[in-house]
Amino acid sequence: QGESVGLMGLNGSGKSTLLKLINGTMRPDSGSVLTRGRIAGLIATGAGFHSQLTGRENVYLNAAILGMSEKETARKFEEIVDFADIGDFLDTPVGNYSSGMYSRLGFAVAVHVDSDIFLADEVLAVGDKPFKKKCLEKMEEVRASGVTLVYVSHAAASVAKMCERVIVLEKGKLGFDGPALDGIRYVKYDDDMGGKEGDELAASDEELGADI
């Protein structure tokens, strides 16, 4: 509880599947997944949006899917809209949105849900570089609030910055579980980043922007 855990591994290793098991959208074939409190997340930004409804209407729809009451959504509506920064398109059907706008609105809704467990699957892959930076700052706020964070990313720099612990999956099996930088080295991401290690890896915002 309260940990920030990075989930790493090659494509197909089971990272997104594990998040879906935690979220309850999938059930394990054996064993069990025990959670406590409200779970929110970004397993698929914009999942549940209706293409014929406006951005404004979809904020309320998506927030309800994520467990927010109408009153709670109304209280946070302006924050969500300001964060998404989609301007005059708020009252346009989302079917007309670009993929970037669609993802930005989905991220903005999900990240404003008050939760005990927050699941994030490649969330920084949305939008342009300034928006990615804003996303990272918001994710750091979520982490600092004491929420349990499970963060899936191939971007070594962002994992090093966001997480104190890393779990590496290999074909659905646990390959590594330990300190974040050791986990990054385990999957040899430091080689992909040009050999950077330690604090240099975590501090490199320019590499973060290029790596996502």
C-alpha cells in the first residue's frame, strides 16, 4: 500500500494483462487478486467514450464508468477540462477528435478520479511533448498523495523517476522484483539509453521525451 511499482518487460510478457486482472476486467484462471479501495486507471485512455456524444457529455460518462458520482464529476469538471486543453472542441462529438485529443480527454478524466490504487499503462504515450510533461507532473502528484501506483512503461527514464520498485515480467512469469534502477538494468534498458545509470537516468527529461 502506497508503493509506486514499475511494471516492465518485453511486449507480450503480460504487463497489460496483469493490470486488467488487478482492475477486475479479467479474472485469473487460478489463484486470486486481492485489492482494497477504489481502483482507477489508464489501461486504455478514453475507453467507454461514445463517439456520437460531445466531449462534455463523455467526461460525465467516462467518469461514471470510473466510479465517480455526478456531483463529484461536476466539482472536478473545470479541472478536467483545463487539463485536457481541447479548447472549443469540448462541445463537439468525440468521433471528430484526433487520436491525441481523444487520449488527452481520457487521461484528464482518469487522473482526476480519487482512488486508492491507480493503474497506468503507457500513459505518457499521449499527446505532444509539453502534454507528456504535464502528465508526468500529474502522475507525480498522484504518487505523492499516497495512492498505490502500478505503472507500466517501456520508458526507462520515466520508470526511474516515478517508481521505487520494479517488477519485470518474462512470458507471464516473475523475472525480477526489487529496486527500480536494478530492475531497469535487469532488462538492459540502461544499454538502450546509451549506458546511463543511477541519478543521470532519472534526471534526463530530454531522454524521457525522446524515449516515449
